[in-house]
Amino acid sequence: MARRRRAEKRELIPDPKFGSELVSYMINAVMQCGKKSVAAKIVYGAIDDIAKQIPDEDPVAVFSQAIENVKPRLEVKSRRVGGATYQIPIEVGQGRQTALAARWLIQYSKNRRGVPMRRALAIELLDAYRSQGSAIKKRDDTHKMAQANKAFAHYRW
């Protein structure tokens, strides 16, 4: 653990195409080995695929709603009390909610074998927008685990 001060959060520069900080965050999350242009092609391609699938709605709004649907409100953290380890439900902060949602969407997009990443991300975002798919199931499982361990909430500190 750090003994000095907390690292300050850097402000995200909105992406040049849509002017959205959320799209910029997703590009940075998709990026591997510093290849930002490749990550940008993947995310912009996924947004273009969304625009083709749902022509009457704004693709960035669909993207934002998909992320909003995946964000977890509660999660469990392990806490050691006495000799036992308890799973304690805690509320998730705003920044961590976005980070988890982006991570889950990318993870389940990568798990789709035989599909290009751009297409897989578009499919996963559309599923999340419609409140179905793997990322939504992961969020629901996280919420169920928090509900099941509600009895240990008094160990929170």
C-alpha cells in the first residue's frame, strides 16, 4: 500500500470523432501494447456496426446505454475477521463501475472465437443495450452474490 499520497486522476481527453469521454475510455481499455490507432479502429468500427444495426438511434447513445446497463451497483470484497474470511457486500464507486463494465464487455468480446474483435464488440454492446448477453449475466451474478451475503454487511468498515 502507498504510504504517501494518492495518485491523482488524469482527465480524459474526449475522442476526436464523437467528442465523448466514454468512447475515449473504451479505446484506452481496448488498447494493447500501446497500439491506440488499432484500438480506435476497433471501437469506431463497433460503433459503426451499431449504427447499421439500429439506424434510427444515435450509436453513441446506444453505446452509453449499453455501458450503463452493464455497470454493477454492488460487489463483494473479502474481509478477514477472526479466523474466518467473509464476503462483504459494498457499493461500487462511479469510476470502478465504468471500469468493470468496460472490462467485462471487452473480456466477453474477446471470448467470441472466430469473430473479428470489431464485430464481437458490436454484438456484445448490442446485447448489453438490450439487457441480455454475457456481460449482463456477469453483472447479475455479482449482484446475486452481494444479495446472498447481505448478512455480513455489518463487517463493513
